[in-house]
Amino acid sequence: MSALFVLAARSAWNRRFVLGLVVLSIALSTLLLLGVERIRQDLRANFSQAVSGTDLIVGARTGPVQLLLYSVFRIGNATNNIRFSSAEAIARHRAVAWMVPLSLGDSHRGFAVMGTTAAYFEHFRYGQKQPLALAQGRPFAALYDTVIGADVARRLDYALGQRIVLSHGDGAMQANDHADKPFTIVGILAPTGTPVDRTVHIGLPAMEAIHLDWAAGAPLPGQAVSAEQAAAQDLTPRNITAALIGLKSRAAVFAVQREVAAFRDEPLLAILPGVALDELWDVVGLGERGLQAMSALVAVVSLAALVAVILAGLNERRRELAILRAVGAGPRQMLALLAAEGLLVTAAGVLLGALACWGAVAVLGGWVQGQFGLVLRLLPPGSAEWQLMAAVLAGGLLASLVPGWRAYRLSLADGLSPRI
């Protein structure tokens, strides 16, 4: 058997240019298959690790997925706010251990601005219930202090002590800037690989202060309130976007969820983050399957090219096959030779594609994280990757049986006298 593979390898080497193109085609299809699988797995991991240790997320009554997207992932906008007094009432529930209010809607140069309290740095968890850590500085304390995420600091080249201006809404127009109330960066969070890295954090009173002279999304004409005047006013928040809730016991989660749904003062919704994530993946599952199907189709086309190349070269190789018959090779060995050759070409393509995939993750991982916020992990092949590579190898072996069978028939028909 080893002699057969050596012979197949030497035969393939004699046609290395054409077969090299086939190897490249199979490598690209393997790269696409493994790349889609790696992105799919890491995307799920990034989403699932964005928040942990939070039992419920409370917001205005809307869809669970929408509430999860805007409160945790800063995607989209809330259809309505909830009263801060309602969140405080829920926080006083006998089963609730802590409550972290979130106020969203503003931005800074494309990054979301979130108003919260010091409880955010104490109770918020991500990944495997990891707490937030400051790479530099301290949490906000003064009214116009801000703590920025790692991506904000890196992409905008910000440092401690620097003053920044926030914008109302998406900041599309310069007129929406809160230029009269600049903030000072007092802390930079360590990287988390979650939306926290792309968020500018300020205190809830600060969120109220910058909107004292705003109404209906626009500044009130002739009623400007300076930063000093704002600091002297009552800045107790009236509304917030959502609240993260931690319970004393997980056993009470459904009871508290029902009580929030029956809240009398205003319509509220409480969701379990894990359940909402499952619903989210049900929504995007069709797109995942579409990408996988497209990758599989590319692999099939590459294997079809392998069959076409080997079949096209059979007529030129009939003398070679006749010589092998002359030295004692049987028809079955002809079939095995062509199958071994196809398997070697496929294996070379799969190996090259796998190396290219992990090389791309190593080289482009930082850029992808900076541009899209997706953390690509450089990990050994998992069960799904091994199955994909095995499927391509099996497909290559099956595809090689077609020219192998053709060679078997030719060797029987030609004998030692091929008709060239």
C-alpha cells in the first residue's frame, strides 16, 4: 500500500502545475468552510458571553430579542423608556439582590454612550462571570467624569485626562453635540471582547445634566443650561432605558418575571438573557445555514474540478497505465492508484486550507476585533472542524473513484496495447 501511495505521489508530481491549481481550489473551499464555522462559533461565543450573572433584564414592553439587542449589544433603539421609579420599585422586591440601571440613546463618534451607576462596575459580569476591570484610572465619581471601553480608547487614541464631547442621538449633525458640557476621561476598562469595549460610560446624573436644555430630540431655543448650572440642579433621573436585575436565588426568577409583567404603574417586560439569546439564534439560524450551504457548494465545485482534471488526463496516461499492466499491476490496482492520487491531492488541499484558516485568524484577529468587535479565538480544531475536513477528504476519495473506475475499464480494454 505504501508503494502505491509513493507511485501516486510521483505521478501527481509529474503533473504538478495542473494538480497544483486543483489543490489551491480545494484549499480555498476548505478555508471557506472552516472560516465560516470559526466565525459562527466565535460569534455565538461573543454573544453568549456579553452578559452573565444577570438573571433578568427589565425594559419597556417590546420583543425579548429587541430588548436584549439594545440593552446589551447596543444594537437598535428602545421603542420607549421606563420610569426610574419603576426600576427602583423592582429593586426593592424581596427576591432582588441588586439592580443596575441603563440609560442609552447618545453617542460619541460612532460609539454608544451609556448612563449608569457605580453598581454597574460592581455587579456587571461577562464571559464566565468575570467582573469588569480597569486597565487605567478609576470609576467615574464627579458629574462630568467618564469611563471608556478598551476599543474606544484604542481606536480614538484616547488617554486619561482627555476631554471629550458627547452627541445627542447618533451624532450625525454637529448641532447635536453637547459641546457646552464636556467630559473628562477618568478610567479605561480592560478589554472584554464584548460591547462594553465599545461603550462610553457616564453617570445617570450626567445623562440628565446634558439633556436639561433638550426636548423632543432638539435643544430648547433660548434656554441653555451651562455645565455649572446643571450641576446645581436636581439630577435624579426620571427615565431609563432598561435595568439589569440580579436575584438572591435563581429559583425566584420566574416568579419575579411574572410580577414584572403584571406591574401596575406601567407596562414592563422582564426577559431571561439566555432564553432571549436562543430566540436570537433561531432568527439568524437561516443565515447560518445559508452560509454553510454556500461553503459546501464551493467544496463540491472544487471536487468536481478534481474529477475533471484527472479524467481529462487519462487519455494521455493510457501508455503509462499499459506499462504498469506490463510490470504486473492489475485493473484493481489501477483503480486504487487513481483513487490514491485523488486522495493525496485532496489531503494537500485540506491541509493547506486549514493552515490558511488558522493563519488568517492569527494575522487578522486583531483587525477584525477592532473593526467589527468580533473576537476570533485561535484554538485547535474542534469536533466540527474535524468533521468538515473529514467530509472534504471523504468527498475527494469518492470523487477520485470516478476517474479510477474509468482507468480500471481502460486497463481491461487496452491490455498491453493502448490505442493512443
